[in-house]
Amino acid sequence: MRISTLDLNKVNAAVAYRTQIRERDFTNAITSSTSDNSLYDTCEDSKIISKISHKQTHLTLAEKDELVAKYKDGMTARTLAELYGCHHTTVSRILKMYEVKN
């Protein structure tokens, strides 16, 4: 299937527009205040951009070792996630990193 020049021009224009939006969003993210508690910010063209609405959890190596030991003792990934205050996929990623079999 051939793409006409008109279609190719539309695709190139869309890619250029998306690149401008990403650059503007990146610039806005760097210059915006981190103390702002709002869930959404708007850009110049009124597009809604989602912000992270929860605090990121970083576990220490000791906590990761403890998490793996508790998983091997029979605790589920979701239970461990609640216990350590992180998402269950974070627990699964740590278990995968430690090469723990299910």
C-alpha cells in the first residue's frame, strides 16, 4: 500500500506537533513548582497533563532482602506491597530482580 504525499505531509505535521508538545511539557515540568498539590496542570493550548498523585516509594537493600525472605516464607506480593507501602508490581519487579521463582 502506497502512502500519498498528502498523507505523508499529515503524518509529518502530526509528528512535529507531538514533538513540540513533549518539549513544552518537559520544560513545564522542570520549571513548575513541586509544592503544587493539584492533580492536573494545563498547557498553553489547554491540554490536560496528569501528574503523579502519590509519593514514590524507594526500598533500601535491607528492605528488599527482607521482602524476598517474607515472600519465600509464603506472603503474597500484594500483602508485601501493602506492608512496604508500594505497588504490587514493584514487589514483583524486586522478586524478578532477585530471581525468585513463583
